[in-house]
Amino acid sequence: MATVDVIKSCIGSIRQISEHIQDAIVYLDAGSTESFQFIGAYPVLLELGARAICSLENMCALDVVVDWNSNSNPARKLVVITSSLLSDAHRYILRCLSTHQVVRHCIIFTSISETAHSAFPDSPLGPDAYHEYESLLVQDYEELVKKSGIKPGQAKHNFEDGGRSEFSSSGENVLNLEASSSGRDFYEHNPLDYIEDAVLKLVVSVHHFPMILCPISPRVFVLPAEGLVAEAYLSAEHEDSISPGLPPLSTGMLSDADDVPPGATLTAHFLYHLAAKMDLKMEIFSLGDISKTVGKILTDMSSLYDVGRRKQSAGLLLIDRTLDLLTPCCHGDSLVDRMFSSLPRRNRTFSHGSGSQLKLGSSYLQRAPLDVQIPLAKILNEEDWQIDNFRLLETVEAFLCGWNSGDSDSQVEGLINLSQKIHDKPSQSDVEILTGSFISSENFRGMPLLEAILDRKTKDGALLIKKWLQESLRRENLTVNVKSRPGLVTKPELQAMIKALSRSQSSLLRNKGIIQLASATLFSLDESNYAKWDAFSSAEKILGVSSGETSQSLAIQIGDLINKSALLGSHVNEGKREISKGLLSLQDALLLMIIGYILAGENFPTSGSDGPFSWQEEHLLKEAVVDALLENPSVANLKFLDGLREELETNVSKYKSEETAEEPSKLDIDDFDDQWGKWGDEDVDDDNKNEKVYGDVQLKLELRDRVDKFFKFLHKLSGLKRKNIPLRDGSLTTEANFDEDRKGLLYKLLTRVLGKYDVPGLEYHSSTVGRLFKSGFGRFGLGQAKPSLADQNVILVFVIGGINGLEVREAHEALAESGRPDIELLVGGTTLLTSNDMLNLLLGDSSYI
């Protein structure tokens, strides 16, 4: 039986385009960069002969000469790999062509198929999208060259591409191609005919490259956060929708063809081409309205021609994220979830510079990039910068600074200053340079690092990483003078082993995978991060226990969380930040409030007329939220406070200034004399006081209206079990108690499916041949029996809306408990969700509240 491996399939797809990669400058857009980072594709691209690998959006004048040497000519070939629409990438591609003046062949690979281009609402291209774009790009390039008047040896970056947005170069000094001997050799033959020759001979070709995804392990993957498939809306705004990044509630009302959200269409096309690249013939099952829509699109895309091909049969299980919002909101026992929640992320490419408005159309969603920034420089503290053998940071920054000036004297002076600065103490810029990231292809003696910890709880994962560090130290013949206790992982122990392996560049490079993973573990298990996660987990367990009692008990617990967070916020605002370690902010309390309302909806569906609580209980909760927001308006980034946040902050500042002014001071006899001078001014003071009271009342009334809107949204979340048809019988809903045996929807669903039990709402999508047998040959007794997902040797579970690390572990647990070791399980999702992501989707800028 052939083993299914997503990473190998991605690298194999890259090797299939090796003839295009060879001797080309490769440009990757933000989504492709995110994907290739996880795959570990950069060494593969260089192995295939790529002359340089550059950022498409952050194109720089130095890209022209980054690969030059005395024996090479300028690159004639440009390869662009993009995960967005061709129309979105157009301005950047045009900029690259205008900068690389000697390019004769531009090859573009996009993960969006021609059919998806024509179906996407924001795309101006039709069914023959690729050929249309080839001619449009050549035409725009010709106009650009004529308008800008580019001459040989001169690059111009500030231009208008036929009325499109203007670009500015990221470097002030524009490179002169004639400064290079290679450049002089190239131009000396016919420099005056260069522009005409470039226009006439530019060849553009567009191809489909679907394998742009982020594999966390060989069998777990998500889509790049800055790729179009993950950014496209999964639901339009209507009464059953929650967020553009989540499917709507599964009420059984399927969308018409014209109302299918763009995210559903793109997801279907991605899965279809993924299965084709991996030689899998899919039997499609779906649970949830959007999943059924995606399944129908996939079925319609299949054809009779797929029958004759020798493909491995596989089951595809599509699930709507909205059927289980509780699991990604909670803080389960997963080391991977802790890492992605605590580590800082790379900033979005499209949130800076001239491209900030590029993807802000009606069909785009802003997700946080998956590329984490592991702070290696903070772990390798200042003592390590004095080690003679440790020159990695100095080397990197010296290389970067070396390009900034053509004056050798100033260069030498700058490098001397840089060396002194590094040996004294690392600056903030140094810390940003020396950061690590996850690469799923990194392994320890053949075992993929991320895959190994995905299947383990926090403690077990940390112990495994400790074991790997110890084995690495033995292999490098290094010793560490630190106390080690079996069955326990401590911060000093991990930090000492990481430093020992990083003392020399050779050891650092040989063990970079385990060093980065151990550093990420160390950061996520830091006291502040660890304490906050445990505080969240404890609060969630308390809410779970209370939801098994009475609605009044649960409402009291939620109210206590809101009041405590408000008290914490007031202390933080006063500068007393040291007390906040391990405590929850108002933003955290509101996330817990969402969890409480979902639990209440499952256990007390008929307590109130609109929501799960009685009028008195909810009134107290509203008052607590109003008071907390009045005291801490800037603590949380809440969409329902848009337009009111500045007034609330001004109100808080005004009260603080008044309290400061009213502090008691020494009485002076002149103060009594001054009172006679103010005789008759009481009316003016009363008017000012009345005006202030009136303003405060108006502000509080406006805030109450916003909070009422928030509680209506909570009512919608509490009705998930009632409105989602597959959840009504209760067999798939989460248990109320948050104990060690609590499992999410994915575990329960796989357990029932692999046990061949009926699942309410699970729909099978017949293939073209299946429908033919059912409608035509069925009358002759040749009908085809409905297949079972458990009969497949390969099962791909894809959660539309996203997954988290805990669900991956639980899915593997369900497979292990089924007694079916012959089944290969792949788990995928739109994105990797953390609790912060869920808060943004439900209450932040990406919400329909």
C-alpha cells in the first residue's frame, strides 16, 4: 500500500516544474512564501537551479544583481509563484518585469485554476483566464515601457501601471546595470535597440500549480493564511451567519448556485486538484450546509474520464467548523496549540506599504500568518554573544549592511561599529534578525518533529523534546552542567541544552530543527504564557461544571469572571502590571463568556425567551459588561464598540484627571477668602455639572445599545445545538464537564464513522458513475450500494473554517481506538485556529456582530 505524504507530494510538484525553475529568478508571493516555508522548499528550488528566491510584494532593486558574479549574465527568465488571483498579483508582476530589464520569458504559476478565476466575483478574467492574462500582461508591459521611457542601465520603480497604483522602490539608490562587467558585456552589442527588443521578445506563460499549502506534518495540513483560498469569505452576512471566516449555521437551507460563497468554491477546486495531484479517487461525504455545497461542486467537477485512471480510492469527509465552535475556543492539552498561541507571528505582507488596499475588497478576510517567529536571540542571552565561535548574527547583519553603500570606507566603518554593538549587547534589530520558524520536513532520525508532538499532550511532548536534546548533545559530545529530573521538564534545563547545541555554527546548523522546536517549547512554557493558559483552562472547567448544575450557577460564574477582569484592567491602567501574571483580561473574560453561552445553550435551551438565561440573570450580566467596558474601553478590540471607543477612552481619562485634581491638600486661610470672590458663580457650576451628567448618561445609553447587540449575538451562539440540524439529536455535541475525557466533535464523528454507526446529517455524494448506476442500471437490479467511509484505506478529513492541534490528536486517538491500523488518516483545514483567532472571528474585525 502506497503511503500518502502531503510534504512529498508538494516537493514532487515543485520538481515537476524543474525545467522552468532552472536558471530563473523565482518570486514568491506572501501565501506561497508561507507555504514553502513549512514545506522546506527553498533548498529544493536552489537545487533545481534557481538563481535567486525573492519576495514578490517586497521586490527590491537589489534583486537584479543578487545572483550575479563575474562569470554570469543577467537572468533572462522570471518565475512567479502566487496563491492569489492573477489580477491581484498583476501590479507586482509588472513591477518585476520593469525592474529586470533583460528578462525575455516570464512564467507564472498560480494556485487558482482557470475555472475558479472565472467563478470568483472579484476576478475580471473569464473562462480562458490564463490566455487572457498572458496577452493583457504583455500589452500592459508594452505600454509601461513606452510611458516610462526606460533606458538601458536605468531602472525606474516609481511608475503608474496604466492607471494602477504607484509603486515605490524599497531602496533609495537605484542600481546601474552598467556598473557590472556582465552588464556591460550584455549591452555593448545593441544597447540602443534594447527596449524594442525586450517588448518584441517577451514571452509570458501562465500555468496551474495547486500544491500551495502548509503541511504541519506529512498527514496534517492547512492553507496559507495569506493565500486566496483561506482569505475568501465562507459566508455572506445574513441571519444565520457568524463570521466571514466561518460557515453559516447548518439550518438545511442550501445556497443557490449564485449565492455560493467564494470560499466554498475555491475550497472545492483546491481539494479536487489536491486529490488529482496525489492520485486519489475521492468518495465524498459531508456534514454541514457549506460542506454539502463543497461536496456538490466536487461531484460536479468529476467526470467519466476519471473512471479509467488507476487511482487509489480514498474517502473525503467534509465538516463545517460551525458545528463545533467550542473546541477551538477552549485551551486544551496540546503543546502545538500552546506554541501557536504564545509565539509572535510575522506581520501580514498586505498590511504595509502601497499594497495595503490590494486585498480589502468585499470578498477578502484578514487572517494572521501561520509563520511564527521563534525568539532565539532572547533565549541565547547576552552572555552568548561574547563567545568567539558564535558569529552567526554578526555575519547575517554584516551581509545585510554590506549592500547599503558603495563607499568601501564607510562600509568598513559601519561594520566596525556593528561589531562593537553586537559584542556589547544585542539590539532590537538583532533580535528580529535571529528568529526561528517551523519547517515540517525537519526530522530527528527520520521522525518528523512536528508530527511527533502533534500526537502528544503538553507534558509528553515536552519530555520527548527533552529526550531529543539529550541525544543530540551525546551525538555532538557535549555536556551540560544542569540538574535533570526524570519525568519533568524545567526551563533552566531546556535553556542550558539549547545554548550548548548553539555554541558553534556547525552544531547550530546540524541541529537547527530540534533547537528551534525546543526554543518554541521554552517560550510557550514560560511562566507568564503557561500561567495564563492554565488560568483559561481552569476557568473553562469551572464553567463546564457549572453548566451541569443550574443556569443561575453558570451566570454567577460568568459574572465573576467579568468583574475580576474589570478589576485587573483598572490596576493595569494605573501601571500595576506586576499583578497581572496569570490573570485574565476583559478580552479573555469575553471569550470565556462565549464559551459559557455555548454551554448554556446545550444544557438550558429553554431558560429564557431569547437566550439560555432568565431575564434577571442576563440583566446582571449586561450590567457587569457595561461597567467593565466603561472602566476599560481600550482593553479589548471589539467590533461592536467601533465608533464609540474614543469617546469611552476620553471619558475614562477625564475621570482620572478629575480624581487627581480632587486629591486633598493643605488648607490655607486664603482659600476661605477666595470663596467670597466666587459668590454667585454657583449657577454656572451647576450648569456645567448638569451638562457633564447629561453627557455621561448619553454615553452610557449608547454603550448599553452596543452591549444589547453583543448579547443578541451571544443568543445566536447559544442556539448552535438547536439551529444546526446535525446536532439536534445530541449524539455529536460536547459533554458539559471539562474533565480529562472531554472530546470534541471530530473525535466523536470519527468514532461513529469508523464503527459504522449512523451519523445524522452525514451525506454521501454519488460520483457520475454512481448516479448513472442509480438512475439507469438500477432498474435492472444493477444498482450500486452506498459505500461506507470506514471501508476506505485512506481517509481525508477537511474542516471548512479551520482546525486546531487538539483536534488532530483526538482524530488520531479515534483511529487508534477503532482497531484499524490499516487506515491512513489525513487531517486538513482552512487554517490553524487558536483561541485568539476565534475571538477575532467572533467579536473582532472579522465578525458579523
